[in-house]
Amino acid sequence: MTKPLKQNDYWESSDLALSCALCCYGYEIEKITQDNSRKATFSIKNDEKLEDLIKKFWAHQLKVDALSYFNFIKETKSRIYNKE
């Protein structure tokens, strides 16, 4: 489930695939939080282009480099599981 926040705020999502696809477009996962069930939520700085990229992702129109995408997934999973 995703929820966009106010402009110049953070957009949050628990969707790993979407968050990593956005990283391929220069976005950065600023913060990863986990609830009691250890479900991760990713925070990305919101801007005017973000909503369009998210729409393209869900419409299967967003193109990313496969190797970069895979590396972002590995890096993000490492950040999740290596938290103390």
C-alpha cells in the first residue's frame, strides 16, 4: 500500500519493487522503518515528477536498467535485514 504525502515531504510505500524502480530514476530511499510485524516502509523525498513515475510503474510503462534494478533490490534488502 502506498500513500503520497504533501509536496516537498516524503512519499512512503511498503512496495520494494516500486521503491527500487524509483531508485533507478535517481530517487533515494531516505529511511526504512519497520513495524512490529517487521514489514518495511520506504521513505522517498517527494517531488513533482514522482507521481508520474509511479503511474508509469503500475501501467507497466516504466523502463529501468535490469542490472541497476537488481543491485538496488540487493542493497535495499541488505539495509532492511542488517538493521540492529
